[in-house]
Amino acid sequence: MDTQSEEFKNLIRALNFSNKTEYEQHCANQASFQELMPVLRQLDEEESEIFLHLLRNKKRAAGDAQRRSNNLIDESCSDELKK
């Protein structure tokens, strides 16, 4: 891809405009967490454990889905299919 072309530069500008920076996303996450804190404070020990378990499983499931997707892409592009 020609990184000096006007089309490429316009694409980068559009992506920069439509996507948040890591810092902007971090600030948004902090604001969301502040809204969530009053609810979390009311959880007892068992409910807290259940909530943490839910968060861990969601993170693991997202990672598994990404790995499966990457594996499918790798398999579909492998030389073994071309034989």
C-alpha cells in the first residue's frame, strides 16, 4: 500500500477521528467504573466472588473466540489446502 497516497492519508484521518486513543478509552472506563462502584460496594463476599468469576470467564471466552478465529484464518490460508 502506498503510504504517501492521499487515499491512505484520508483513511488514517478517518480512523483517527472515529477511534478513541488508549488514554481516552481509559478515561471512559474510569467514568463507567465510578458509576458501578456504589453497586459493587453493596455486594457481600459470595456475590463478590460470583462477580469476579463472571469477569474472568468473560475475558477467557473472548480470548478463546479470538484464538479460534485466528486458527481458522491460519488453517484457511495454509499450504495444505492448496495440495
